[in-house]
Amino acid sequence: MTIVTMAPRAPLPQSPPSSPPSAAVRWTAVLAGLSALLLTLVAVGWPPLTGWDASVAGRAHQAALAHPGTTHTNRVLSDWVWDPWTMRALTAVTVLWLWRRGTVRLAVTVGVACLGAAVAQQVLKAAVGRERPQWPDPVDTAHFAAYPSGHAMTATVTCGLVVWVLHRVQAARPVLIAAWTLAAVSVAGVAMTRVWLGVHWPTDVLGGWLLGGLTVALTALAYQRVGAADRRQ
């Protein structure tokens, strides 16, 4: 009698488990969605949003007229401390520091992100063409279209990139705490000054925050993807 035996079947190859999306991917998706939503509502002039803008801006302007000392302080903070060119100078210092310490790819990434944010900001201003608040008794003036706020977006990009860089280079904990604190104060403070001075609607600075955060998230994601590609080669 011939006994036929079957060879054991080789197990089917299993695909490796997919890794969960990184924090950069999740933040990019969330911020992109919120940015697109706010941009759409501003572009179409959604009445509840424009009404809220007018209400908050009106109260802020009355407060600015009633407190000239605070208004002067806000002008100094807005025009010098948190001015976009001051923020870009801080980015330039960060790029030079990274270059000197040999982290060239990180330096180039930060520089390109800052330049890209500046270009995107101006393109969006021209595309949306939103008028700034108009007052019979203005306390300050500003040029170009209103949305998004260049001050708010540039401060968010700069502060976000600096904090991200410090995490990348594994800065000491006290340095990180100080950086996070200064970043939070700067990003919130510059937005308040622009609304207080009557040159932006509240949603202008909110849009600047969202787009600035999106820029930082995209920068981290691009740096992560390029680094992973280099390691696979």
C-alpha cells in the first residue's frame, strides 16, 4: 500500500502592520482642514462670522480709544517686538546657528519654510482681497489686504519653527520650557495687538495662526519624510 502524504503548506506572507500616522501627519490634516474651512467662510462672507468679527473689532477699537497708553504699548509691540521682519530676523539667526553647528539640512529646511510662508501669505492676501476694518478715528494704519494677518502668521511660523528645532537638537528642558513660554506669549500677543489697533478682524489673526501652524506641521512632515527616504537608500 502506498501512503501519500502532503507537504505542509508554507504560510502565506503577511504584510507588515501599518504604522499609525505620525503627529506631523495628524497635525497637518487637522490644520489643513481648519484652514480651508475658515478661508471658505471668510471668502464667502458668512454672516455669523462677519457679524462676530465686527462686534469684537468694534469693542476693541473703543477700548483702544479709551486707553491711549495701552494703545501706544501695543503699537511698539506690534511694530518692533513682533513685527514680521523681527520674526524673520530671528529665523535667519536660527538658520545661521544650525548651519554653523553642521546641521545643514535642518538649516535649509527652516529657511525654505520661512520663505514659502512669506510667499503663501502674500498670495492669499491678493486672492482673498479682504478689506481691513475702517474707522472714523483710527489709532493705527496698515497696508495690503487683511486676510490672513501677516503678523500673526509670521510669528506662528517663526516661533513654531524655533521650538521644533530646539526639540530636534534635543535642547535642555529649561531651554524648551522658556522657548514654549515665549512662543505662546508672542503668538497670542501679536494677535491681540493687531485687533486692538483696529487693523485686523479677529478671523484674520485666527487664519494667520492656522496657516502658520500648518506651515510648521508641513515642514516637520517634509523633514521626516526626506530623512526616512535617505535612510532607505
